Amino acid sequence: MTKVLLPPTETTETEALAPANRKAPVHRLFSRLPGRRRGDRRPPLPAPTAAILSGFAAAVTGLAVTLLMVALGVLASGAGADTSRGAAALDAMRAGLLAWLLGHGSGVRTATVDVDAAPLGLTVALVGLGALHARRARRGTSARTGTGPGTAAQVIGRVAGFTLTYVVVLCAAAGLGTLLGVHFHWLRLLTGGSAVAVSAGVLGFVGPRRGVDRAHRVLPFVVLGVLRGAAAGCCVVLAGAAAVFTGAVLTSVGEFADLVRALEPTSAGAVGLLATFVLTMPNLLGLTAAVLLGPGFTFGSDTAVTATSATVGALPGWPPLAAMPASGAAPGWVLGLLAMPVLAGIAAGWLAAAGTPTGPLRRLAAATGAGALAGLVVGGWVLLSGGAVGPGRMGDVGSAAACLPVAVATLGSSALLGGCVRLLAGARASRIN
């Protein structure tokens, strides 16, 4: 009876997990990495140290994963069957390093080819991987991001340390690639690597949800309306490009299958084809968006596709290119696809005007700014989707520079129209009420 009335003894979380920690060597191994885990007794790392270590871990992890995947694909495909194992392994490592650097927009310069196209899917994956490392470091530091004074300086310092470490590792890898006989565009490498590191650092150390909450507390309603409308316009363009590209692939599925069978891929080769398709999907959608905007794109010196016509010449045997239209004038209904950017601008202007509870002039200004910002983002995405992908005629791939001003003008003017419609709808609703 006495034992029943005694209060239960309190057991801390660390003491409860201590036996499991002693029996789990994997847990002890990972508990030594930057970032604190449950049951870890050691004190958290200082914020600057955690930022530097997370930048190093993000760069090394991205390089290791890319090297492993590309090396396995090259070795499994039998590309080095005619050489020794050492030479084949060296070629595989060189290919993996090349792919990782291309993901940062470095480009490649050799005696016969100058490649400056970047697989945007790999770039997005590297940003996501870096954001995960930065987020883990933020959760394990002693000075977490709060709302008090000096918060902006703390975040800037962490992102700066993360970026500096990341770029140092990137330059060291590029120097190793130079020793292996591959030369890069150093200015493009530094610019692209810094952009990847800064994006990953901001996403990780601030976080999307925390960033949105802080933006709602700090930014004026006009700016919030512009950002909300621009995001909606970009999403509409992306969805339209994805729908058009998917429809083009489905209508030419027979040719797609013929190209796959012509390559005669092994199991590893099929995985490699799927990987290249996924990693270049943002590029393909960007070229599709160039068609929706009007100017279109070129894929080689003798292939050009616009919304009104297409001229298709010799193309590589890459299965996604089965979505290319036939040469000649486009059907009349294809011109209706040009309404997609207009609808995107109307959506951007509508949301921007609806989210700006001020006078009509400011609401129209917010609508126009949202459309122009969405056009700037879409135009930049379209331009980044192209670049030289090989020697000879493949040195001219991508959209014309006119896509940027066309995107800004189209989405900006249609956003103004959407803002006017929103004001008229609001005025009519107020008269009815």
C-alpha cells in the first residue's frame, strides 16, 4: 500500500534513451555530426561553427551522391569495357565530377566542345540537399533564429558562412577537374555555386514557413500582394507548360518507344535514361514555355519551333525529343495555347489586387507589379533552360533573348487587366450589397 501511494519517479528523456544509445552504434555515429539529436548529451555547437560545417557537409554530400550515381551508371553501361579497370574508374569519376559541376552552371570547355547548359533538375536537387543540411544545423545550434533584435544579422552571418564554405569546396573540386583535363567557366561556376549555396542557406536557416510568417509581419500589404500574385502567375505558366509537354509526349508515344528500343538500354542504361529525363525536365518545360510565350526555341542550327510553325532537322536519338512537332505550319488550335501566359497574368493581377486592401491605384499598381515580376521569373527560367549541349549544330539550343521582355510585357499587361476585372467585380458586389 505504501508503494502505491509513493509518487512515481521522473525519468528524463535523455536517461530513457541512454540504453538505446549504448546499444545503437549507428546512432552514436550520427550524433557526432553537426546538429543535435534527441538523447544527445553533448552541448550544441555554436551557430557559426554549425553553419560552416553544414556548408562543408552539403557540398561533400552532393558531390559524393552525384559521383556514386554517375559512376555506377557509367560502369554498369560498359562504357569502359575496352580499357582497364583503373582507366574506367577514372573516367567514371571524371564524369561524376563533371555532372556535379554542371549542376552549378559551370559549363565545360575542351578542345572540341564548349558546353554551357545546366541540368536544372540537378540544380534544384542540390539546393534541396543543401537546405536539409542547413536546416539540421539550425535545429542543433545554441542560438536559434528568433524574433528579437539582431535576428537578420544572425541569419546573414549563417548564410554567409554556409556559402563561403560551400564555394571553397566547389572551387577545390573544380581545381581537381582541371588536373583531370576538364576546364570550366570559372565566372559561371562562382556565380552559379554562390546562387545554389545562398538559396540552400536561406531555405535551411530561415525555413519556408518561418520566412512566410516573418514576411507577413514585416512587409507591407502591397508587397505581399505582389509576391502572392507573382507566385500564382508562375505556377499557372508551369502547369500550362507541363500539360502541353505531357500532351506532346502522349501523342508521339510510338516514336518515343522506338527511340528507347533503338538505344537497346540495359537495366542500368534504362535507369540512366530515366535519370537524365528527370534531371532535365525543368529545361524541357522551360523550352515549352518559350513556345507558349511566342518566340519559341531552337534545338540545333537546323531546328526551330514556335507557336505558329516548326522546322525540324536532324536531332539526337534522345527519347524526350519525340515530343518535337512535325515540320510545317502549326494547326490553328495551337494558337490558342498563346492564351496561357495571358491567363497566368490575369490570375496574378487578380490575386495581387485582392490581397491589397488600399486604394484602387495602389491595387492596380500591385497587380501590374505582380505580373511583371512573374514575367521576369518566367523569362529568366526560359533563358536558363538553354545553352550549348554539344559540338557542331548542338551548340545552339535554347530560346531567344526576346523571351524575357515578351514575358514581362505579356504577363504585366494581362495582370493589369486582371486587376481591373477584380476592381470592377468588387465594386459591383458592393453595389449589390
